[in-house]
Amino acid sequence: MAYMGNPPGSLWQNVRNINDQRILANIRGLYGKHFPIEIRDQLAEWIESQRWHELDPSILIHQQEAQQLYGDMLTQLRSIKDHMRDFTEKMKWEDILEKLQANFDSNPFNLVEQMQSILKTERQFLKEYQGANMSPQPSPAASHHSTNSPDPSKLVHSPPGSQLTGNSHEAIGQSIQKIYVMTHEAEGLLKSLEHQQEYFIIHINESHKLQAMVTHHSQQPVNPQVVQALRLKLQETEIALNKEVEALQQNRISITQQFHMLLGDLGNIIHSVVNDELVGWKMIQNQALGLDTSPPADDLLVVLQGWYETLAELLWRNKQFIKQYYRLKSQLPMNGTEIPEDYNQTVDNLIVFLLRNSFVVEKQPPQVLKTNTRFSCTVRLMVGGKLNIHMNPPEVIATIISEKQAKGLAANPDTLQASDISCGQMLNNKRAMEYNPTSQILSATFSNMSVKNIKRLEKKGSETVTDEKCAILLRSNIILPGSDVYFHVSTISLPVAVVVHGSQLSSAEGTMFWDKAFSDVNREPFVVPVQVQWPLLAKALNAYFFNTTGGSLPEICIDYLWKKIPNVNAEENGNSVITWQSFNKENLHVAPGKRREPFTFFDWFYGICELLKKHLSGFWKESLIFGFMGKLQAQEILINQRVGTFLLRFSETETGGISVAWVTQDANGDKKVWFLSPWFVKDLQIRPFADRLRDLTELTHVYSTHGQCYEKHAAFTKYYSPPTEDTNKGPLDYVTAQMKITLNTSDKLGEKGNNGPGEYTDLRGQIPMRSQSDSRSSLNSPQNIPSNISTFSSNHSPSSTNMPPIHHQQHPLLRDLPTNLVYSDEIMPDEFDADEVDMILSGHMTHNF
């Protein structure tokens, strides 16, 4: 049997061409006894041409349109059944029709909701399939950080809907202008009707007066001609009144029809702005990956607020229109010319819908939060100024909720009013909204909010605390001026991860990276795919790298990153599927004895991004850091270069380290390639990177990503620290000292230990260099204390036995503080990492406690 209604390029035709069994199984799951797949296939073109997504059950005319669509579908299906020649097929379609009528006869709008869900899900699956099967771009022959980098404008996912593009701006602006004109015309018609009705009432009174005069003179002995004249006048007046009644009825009908169209268009544009444009803005805000070429989210929010304010004004004017219409109706009732009373409820529903969806998170909190560390967040009510809500500024309350609680709220928003849900304690979480008359913005900014503690959920399998997603719930009760009814509004932030140790940051950042890159705005909180195609992940990694460091990744680096991920099938080239487990759960495989602690792929990638952001961004942008390459590749490049040539690469066996590989010459005149032990963020805080390179006279020329060598000082001079000026003026003044880095030349390179070609070589400076794991203890070890510094003997060491007791009296106000503002016994000492303790003791973090 031939298929009907499947034009090339239609959504259904593209779905039928999907060649992925997993996706096809999910699509088959959309259909069943409620809506057979045969209907979708037979009526594909007709189904996709209807405006299902624009219909709303709260609007009366949309309910009528749903009834019409349902009737049209039944008519077409009956026609298909009647044209069936095969008896079995005819019976099959008879059964399909019966099931369809059993499901939707009582409420045709259920069919609309079914079609909305089916079409949306089909588009998501098709987008997933097309993204997974996009052909990778060929890799360039040579690498260069700038010239061969992918175009950043092509590396960000496009949000659904209209994406707030220029075309959609123009279309929405025209629609709102059309509604504005229609509202003005309707108000003009109502004003004319009011004048017409006033004149009609005057003429009615004149008619009654004439009738009384005719009756009076008919009973009196007066000239019959006078009575006849009065009767003629009365007859003319009644004829005129009849015409006025017809005109009044016609004008009321015109106003009713005008208002019917006006309210339908107003409802459509409101749902378009909320469901498409607001969702598109949220997607742009969610991406925050630094490569979106669309206008910034802040600028788009200004546009959205303008629309919201205009629509709120139009709704309010239409509400007043209905009130004025019923006032005129009460003065002069006429049957059959009324605006339905449920229109008033429809307008009220639209006002509430617009109000609740105008409450948005303007400035998102950081997506990784550390307990007892302050952060900021801003929420805005976009219709606050237009509806004069700022006259009685509402209070906003922020709480932190778990993923399970967020799902519960999405399924049943009314639970917010039933209980105060949260999964932890927060400080400084209440704020009154403030109005800025210049910008006409009503917002609340939480500048010093913090998470005091968090209640963790029970973990399953390999789950850790950094896999757990939470969100900041912001809610308020709003009262409109002149009303006693409170409207509850709420919104939640993008998902956040809460950590208590600095060591958890990279894993939590990986969780948030995956969520930002591959989540859908309309998802169930906070569901993300467990695996993605490598091209999509490569785009997201490049975007994250760009946002963090200011530079893009060339194709050769992206290829290197793909091979770095565990369990990648090399035969699949760039089309492999990368799982969340491989990305941020499984540890990388490195040579035994080389790593201090196990780490995942994202731990390693995150460490490099942090190192570049804090110390090496300028070097990367100028192509002075080769970066992502192995030791063997570095040896192959350098072995043919002159002695003293070096290149800079990231450590493969440490997180957040950069190593120097350089060409040297042994006693026999043979060239060798050596590698210095990696430098980390803490090392570069002690002595800057460029100064370290200047100190090492063995390094003469840097090998850049251009494939060219540059003289070291010419390349790095602008990054050198200026010389310190010696200000001593007399024999009793201090003489300044300077730390420098030197190679460990106490033994010849390679003659002691494992310092052969391809192995790390130590450095020596005027103060002991220490590894990350020894950073808090090595300087206090006896062997690391210079001999010219005297040490404390045991009788000089303070002890608990000879320390005088400390007496202090607590202020009464502190004793009376609420318990939720005081650290409880639940906070154990191991919840503070060592770096944080060091900073507290040195007086650099007291503002956080």
C-alpha cells in the first residue's frame, strides 16, 4: 500500500530515514494504543502543517479549534478507511478509529497535548541523530593556535524555537504592534458605542415623553390635528429607535468579534514569547561557553522585558475593556450581543501566566558552589514596573533544593505552597526586591548568599557527591495594586554542584560542563544523556577552552584529546561515542610511578585550563606553547633542531603541569632531548613562568606552533619581570636577594637516578623546590632549613603546659544568635581542605566565615 502525506524533507520522512536502532526504539515508544503510529504515517503532512504548539487549554477559542482539528482528523481517517479495498485493512482502520474516539471524544484537547509531545520528541531524536552523524572536518596538515583553529561561531548549540534572531524580533514586534492597533480600535469602537448608547437612552426618554403626550391629548378635548401630529412624531421616533437598536446590536456584534480576534492573537503572541523566546534566552544563558555569536544574554533580556511590559499593558487594557463593556451592558441589556463571561477569566489567566513567567534568574549563581563561601545571584520580575508591583516591593526567598525535589516541583508546582522544601541550610537568603526608576527594572540581588551545609542523598554504584546536582529555588508572593489576591511566583537556577573540599572542584566542574553542553532547556530536571558523539564533545571542549583561556584549540589538539579519553576505539576515528563514565569517572592510564594521585580525563583537561587562565594565557595566544603532545612527538620534533631549542608541552602524567623539553648534547657530541619536571600553579606563583625560562641559560630558542624557532629573549622579553631596584643606602640597610632557577648540575645529566632521555630532570633554586604533595611540609623539614637560620630548641617551643590560658567573655548578642547562623557540630574538621586552613591561619579568608 502506498504511503500518503510524506513529502521529501518533512519531519516524518526524516524520522523514517533514521538508521539507529536505539533511537528508533524510543520513537516507537511514543506510539501505542493512545495514538497509533499508522495515523502519524498516513496524515504526516497534515499533522505537521497544524499549529498544535500554539494552542492553550485556558483559551476558549483554542478549545474550539482543538475540537475542529479533532473533527478534521476523524474525517480524513474515515476517508482512508472507506477507500480501503482489502477487508482486513478496512477492519484494522475501523479498530483504529474506535480507539481514537474512545481516547479523545470526551476531551479533544488531550489530542492536542498528545501531538505537542510527539512532535517535540521526534524533533529532539532527529536532532540527536543528525548531530551524531555529522561528518567531521578534515584535520589540517600543520597546527597553529590561530590560523587553523575551528571557527568559534560554529561551535555552540543552537537553542530551540526562534533563538531570538533578528527575524523573530521583527515578526514579534509586528505582531505586538498589530495587537496594539487592534486594542486601540476596539477601545475606539467601545467609546463610540458608549456615545451611541447615551444618545439612544436620550431618544428613548423622548419617545416615552411623546407617548405620554399622545395619551394625554387623546383624552383631552383638543384639536385632533395636534394629536395626529404627535402620533406621527411618535411613529417617526419609534422608527428611528428601531434603526438605532439595530445599529447598537450591530456595533456590539462588531466589538465582540473584534475582541474575539484580539484575545486570540494576544494569547498566541504571549505563548510564543514565553514558550519560544524566553526558552531561547534561557538556552543562550545556559550555554555560557564564550563562542555564541548571538547578542549577549543581558541585551536579549532587555528586549524580552520590553515585550513583557507591552503585553502586560495590553492585557490590563483588555481587562478594563471587558469591565467597561459589561458596565454598558448593565445600562442597556440586549440579548445575543454579549462578550462571553469566560473571556474575563481568560484575560486573568493570561495575566497570571505572563506574571509567573516574567520571574527569571537574571544572574545565575556559580555552577560549582563551595560550602560556607559566599556567592551572588540576581532575580528579576520583568513586569514589575509596568504593573506597579514596586509600590509594595515583594520579598524573595532563596533555598537550595535537590534534583529529586526539582523534579517534584516540575511535576506539581503547587507543592511550593504546601511546604518549604530544601536540601540544606543557606545564609543571607532573603532579600526585598528593589526598583530602579531609570532602567525600570524590579529585581533582587543576593550579594552575600552562601550554603551553610548540604544534605546528601544516598549514592548508588559509582556515584559520588560531585555527581549530585542541586539548584537554587527563588520564590515570592506578589500582590497587584488594588487587589487582595497574592500571586505565587517561583523560578529555579541552572543546576549547581555543592562541594566542601577544594579537591572536589575539578570533578564537580566536569559534572557541570557535561550538563551545560548537552542538556535541553525543556528537559526533566536535570536529565542529560549518558553518552554523546565525539564531534559534539569536541565542540564543547573547544568552547570551554576558549571561554577559560581566550584561545581556541587547533584540530591537531582536538585529535590528541580524543585519543586521551579512556576506552576510545582508534578504528572509529572521530565518530566514536564518548560516555560520561569515560569522560569524568574512569582514571587515565599513565606509566606506573609517574602520577601522585589518579585522575580522570576532565581532571587533567581542567587542570590545564586553570594553569593557562592563571599564568599562561598570553603565551598560548601567541603560539609559544605547543601544549597537547606526547614525549615521543616532542623528541621527533626537537631531535632535528639546534642545541638549546626547546618547546613547551603539558604534562601527561600530572594535572595542571607544564614541562620544558629541550635539545642538549652529550660528551660524544650526540644530541639528546631532555624534559624538565613539570611546573604547576603554585610553582609559578613563587617565580613567574617567563622568569624561569630566562633563568635557564641552556634554553636559547623556542619552537613555536608555527613550526618556526624564535630567539628566547625576543619571544619572552615582554613577559619578564622588571628588575628590582636596590634601595640600600648604608652599611646597616638590608641587601636584596633574588631567587633564580638553575638546572641540577651536582651530577651530570643522566648519570644518576632515572634522569635519562625522556625522563624528567630536576631543577635547583636558591630555595628548596617542592612538589605539590609536599607543599605544606617540605619547608618545615629539618633537612630543608638553611644552615644559616637558627632553629628553635625544645625549650623555646610553645606547649600546652606552659601556655597561659586565654580568657575572653562572649558578647551577649553573640550568645543570642539564631542557631542557623552558627556553625553546628555537624561540620567536622575534615570538611576543610588544607589550602583553606592555611589561608584562614594567614588571615586571607576570614571574610568567608
